[in-house]
Amino acid sequence: YTVEEGLMVEVCVLVTNGTLERDAIVILSSVNDEAVAPGDYDAVAEVLIFSASVTRICRNVSSVEDGILEEDEDFTLTLNTTDGSVNLNPDEASVTITDDDLITIGFEQTTYTVEEGLVVEVCVLVTNGTLERDAIVILSSVNDEAVAPGDYDAVVDILIFSASVTRICRNVSSVDDDILEEDEDFTLILTTTDGSVNLNPDEASVIITDDDRVTIGFEQTTYTVEEGLVVEVCVLVT
């Protein structure tokens, strides 16, 4: 049987062979496996009474919505009886609870500033939801006015979040290029193939501030010109 987290599934037990003229009592109960009652499902312990007129009995088994991103989990339903005339086959059934929870992962801030030639720490964190399994997110860079590798070191990094790791920081490096220029920026983006992970915010801008200086001066410090003539005076980037 399969049930989505927070819903219930109908489980049926029936007489598959033989004819009843007296009651037959069977105990339906649950056994924990990866799913554990009462956190993941409502424990089952019920007496089923079969008779000449009752040869099929169905019961609803409920799973619990826990708000935790996790792998699918299962538990077992078993049949038991003290009646030696009753053969139980099959006497076990597996119930798989499929997870429907979502978590949100995003940049801690959407704008970072770094001086040319230095590094800036960029952090990504779980902003909503609880993890009980790994969630994988890719952190990468996209050129804009700043272009890798001339202006910054390109970024491609796998971030693995878990129950114990909910915030991951990485250093992003800019390049000192000795060119006087306007401030430039590039974009960091988050992507994932995990349908249970919502990325928000999934983009952050990194602004590289220019720290370069140029020197401009006269080409020479003394000029001589004969009266009535002109002299060429030059100023240049030195």
C-alpha cells in the first residue's frame, strides 16, 4: 500500500479460501520500520471478526503530516490469530508513506560587495522547513559586467544540506587587474533538480569595486619657447 504523508489508505483483509459457519478472530496490528508511530503514522491494533456474512473487512490507516523533508518511509501491517483453524496468508503488508514536504533554501542576502583583489563570503541557508535527508543545491556564477576569469574566479560548487548542515558559506574571489574602470558586477545563482526544494532568493548580485589608481602628469617639467613661437606641452598617463 502507498499513502501520501498526511492522508490515509484503506487496507482490506478478506477470506481468500474456505467457508465460515462460525466466527474467526484475527488481530490487525502495525510494526515500526523506517516509519515510526506516532510521529509518522497512527499505530494500528484492531480485532477483526470474520463470519459467514462478513468475509472482507477494510480499515483506514492514517499517516501523519510532519513538515519534515525526508525519504519515503514504510511500516508493516501484520495479521495474527490464536485460532488453529485459520491460516494467515499473506500475513504481512507493507505501507509506504511518500513525503510531500517542501523546504526553502536561498541566499542570506541578495547583494554582496567586494573590493577588487579581495574575497567576499557568500552564504546560503535553509530558510523554511526541516531536513531529515540531504538536499543538494548547485551554486554557480554568471557573467555580467564582470567577466570570469579576468574580473573574478568563476564559481561552480555543490552545496549539500542536511539535518545538521543548514547554512553553507563560500568565499568568492575577485581579481586585481590594475585597470581603472567602473565598478562591475556578476550574478550568483542557485539551481537544483530536487522537486522538494524551493529556491528563494535564487540569485545574488556581487559588485566588484575598483581600487586601481592611475598617475597623470606632464611629460616634462620644463619647457622653453622662443618669443613669438609656440611650444607643445604634453600630459600623459605615466
